[in-house]
Amino acid sequence: MKYMLILNGDENTESGAMPSEEDLSAMGRYNEELIKDGVLLAGEGLHPSSTGARIEFDGDDRTVTDGPFTETKELIAGFWIIQAGSKEEAIERARRAPLKAGRIEVREIFDVSEFDQTNEFVQKEVQWREQTGQSRTA
Amino acid sequence: MAGADRPVAHGVSDREPTEAGSAGSAGSAETHRAIEAVWRIESARIIAGMARMVGDISLAEEFAQDALVAALEQWPRTGIPRNTGAWLTAAAKRRAIDHWRRQERLGVKYQEIAHRLHTDGPTGQPEAAVDEPIDDDLLRLIFVSCHPVLSRQARVSLTLRLLGGLTTDEIARAFLVPSSTIGQRIVRAKKTLSAANVPFEVPGRDEFAGRLDSVLEVIYLVFNEGYAATAGDDWMRPELCQEAMRLGRVLAGLVPKQAEVHGLVALMELQASRIHARTSSSGEPILLLDQDRSRWDQLLIRRGLAALDRAESLGGATGAYALQAAIAACHARASSPDQTDWERIVALYDALTQLHPSPVVELNRAVAVSMAYGPAAGLELVDELAEGGQLVEYHLLPSVRADLLQKLGRAGEARTEFERAASMAHNERERALLRERAAAVELL
């Protein structure tokens, strides 16, 4: 199973200030342990929302809003994608992150197999519904 | 604590919470699952560290298990400590010291070990014990678990138990055998290692390459067992792929200059990237060239390609795993079957057959040749193989032959070959698929 550990933003990550040498080393050690244990598949840190943008969808309309965004705690400052045998294992990995404050959210990543897109009959049904103009209510 | 019987794990939830607000039995069950997770993460390091101190992996595992039992007993009351690895290591050491004290009168040697346990980082300050030597200890544990004195099956079971932190039950479920079979296998393996006086060491230069081959073989066996899992199987089976990949990555970190380790990691990541595309939702196998490439896992492909780069930059392009990974990479890089660099695949198969001559690899090469140079060229090779007589019972030979005949417009022969392939197939699904193909030929 793959999990995403989502690091939430705070005033610090949003300020754009670079992390201290100490914090940087601590995070480096944490990442190194994940690598050594063979479970880190990917991970990135994000620039503050002031350099980002949002696209909102409403029917055919798209509204683009530039950052920064104010609801700091709902923002994402970075993420790890790890392999774990169970949710508890993913939680235990997250627990070890060297944070003194803040929040990490643990979420399981969908397997492609959970979406059944290639099934011949599902595809046929989709085509049929499109051709006959029926909505997908079933 | 000395000499205490092992508490039964599920007895823990009967304990009264000692603090107001402590969770009841539901909370305890949660704590248990959390402790199991900690065990999965920490057990290999603890066992490896203990094995270096006591020089015996059976005892090392026993002390580590004792530490786990102590955690199951105490953590639901006290909460999970901040540094779980250090806590468990300290607990395992205390068990070991108790054990050797009881054995003390039996000989000086034991006193020495007890002394080593005392001086190897004070047990009250266990952080010291989880430092530098752990990486080496882990590597030693890998080499000992995959020691050639053990049968392949024993190596696989022992590796999953000691390095994967899997329980006997989990291993048994993954391999579809009774739990007692795995239990006996592990007990016998430990006895064999002990009888052969296998030292807890990384092999020296003269035998390093051969011993590393054994480790890689074990990891790839675990991977393939998981890869062979089908839709209705226990979830532990596909889990084997994950564990094999994890072990491969751990090993790549421990011996980063060994090209073939990166080659194996690349091969596993690239093969795993196709796991979800290789069967339909009804469980029928989908051949590589018919797979929906949008379902290939791009993250694993990227990781696989990066690992292959490392293998090649270390001069390992001609290793058996790296060659197979390079073939898988040709497919991974292509957006469709006809975008595939088939000529390169043929060249890679050439190198692979020189390294490990095998009729199955020759057959795969024939398929690549047919894609690169046309079905007639492929058929010529397949016919040579058929005449060689080494694959008489292998249903994929007539199946490939039928496919090529069909492409060449020789419908009658193609149908006969598909039917022959169907009669030789091992499982019902493949047989049905081949019969369908035979029937489809007639429609042309």
C-alpha cells in the first residue's frame, strides 16, 4: 500500500523563510531513515502559497486566483509518498517526523486497480450510454 | 522480570488503565496494532544488533521477541514511547543479560558476552546502541539469512521473518502453506546455521560476489511469488512484492556500489509498475502488448529507470538483472507497442542468452525478433527451438508459433497450434483464452 503523508502549512512555511540549519538537518535525518528502510517512494517540499494560484471550477467557467491564501492550516507545505504494510505503519512513520508544531495528515493512495477503467463491459456500457444519450444513473 | 513466563499478548486488554482518560480495550486494540507496526519497522535492526552482541540469530530473535512482549504488556498502560527502537533494544538487552546471568556458572564465555552487553552502550541510555554499527549489523543479518548452507525455501522464510518482520502466520498465508510448515522451516534453518557454525559476518572479498548472488536470488524469489498472486488470493501474497522491493532498496543503501543490486531493484520496480495492468477485472491475464499503458505506475517506472541508470553508471549494464531491467525499461519508455525499440530489446536478449543460456529466454528473443524484423524471422527461430526439443511441454511455444503463423496468414496451421497450446496450458483461464484465439482464427 502507498500512503501520502501530507505536511500542513503554518505561518512559518507560508512566510517563505528558509528552515534553520537545525531543522534542515533533522528533516534530512528523518528522510534518510525512510530511504534506508526502503519505504520512501517520493517526497517534495512546496514553496509558500504566495507563489501559487488556484483554479476554481463552476460548470464551464474557470476562475484563477493568485496566492497567497489565508487559511494557512488548510494549505499544504510538502508531502511524502511512502510504502507501508498498514495504516498503523504509515502513522508510525509520520509520528517520527521531527516537527515541534504543526500537523501531518496520513492518507492512503488509490491503487489504479481500484478504478475499473479497462473492463470491456464497463467501457461498452459507457459508450452505449453516450450514444443513446442516457445519463449514468445505474 | 527475570524468568517470568511470557505474558499472553491478548491478556493486556484486561488490565485496568492506570491513568484517568486512558483508553479502554478498544484503545488497547489500537495500541496493539500500533505496536505491531513499530515491530515491522524496528525488528530487523533490533535482531541484527542483538545478533552481533550474542553471536547467534536464534537467541537474538528470542530476546527481541521478549522485548516485543514487554512492549505489548507495558505500552498500553504507559503509552508508546517517543523512541520506540531504543526502548525495544534496551528491553531486549535486559532480557539477554538476565539470560546470561542465569547461565553464568556454565562458563566464562557467557560472562564475556554479558560484559559486552553491559558495555555496548549503557542500557539506560539506549540511544548509543542504535547508532553506527546498525547498518553493518543489518547487512550481516541479510547475508546470514540468505546463507547458501540453507535451502532456498529456508532462506526465503528466514529472510521474511528476520528482515521483513513478518510473523510465521503471515509468511504461511503469503505462500499458501500451513503455518506449521513455515514454523518448522524457520526452526530447522536456525539449527542448520548453528550446526554449520555460520559466523555473524559479512562475507570476505573472495566469496562476496557469490554470497551476494544468493541474497539477490532470495529477494527476487520473494518478488516473483508475490507477482504470481492472482485476484482472489490473500492480500499477503501481493504484499510480498512490496516487501521484496523494500528489501532490495535497503540492500541498495547498504552496498551502494554493487551494480547488480540496483539492477535487481530496477527490474522489480519496472515489473511492479505493470501489476495493475496485467489482469482484467475478471482476472484474465492481459499480455504486455495488450495492456493499457495509462495504468502503468509512473512513479515506479521513474524509480526503476533511475535505479537502472545507477546500475549502468556503476558498470553493471551486462548483469543478468540489469539486462532484464533494461528490457523492461524499453517497454516502460514506449508509449505504445509499435513505439518500442525492438531492435534494442533483441540486442539485450542476445546478451542475456550469452550470460544465461535458456530456451525460455530464446523464445522471448524470438518474439522480439518478430517485432523488430517481421514474423517470418521470428518463426524461423521458434521452429529451431521446437526442433531443439527443450520446450516440448511449454505451452507458450505453440502459442507464440500460432501467433506468428496467424500474422503470416497461415490460418489453418495457426488454429492447430493455438489448440495444441490450449491442450498444454496449466490453468483453466489460459486454456480458455487460447481456445478463444483458436476459434477466432477461423473467422478470418
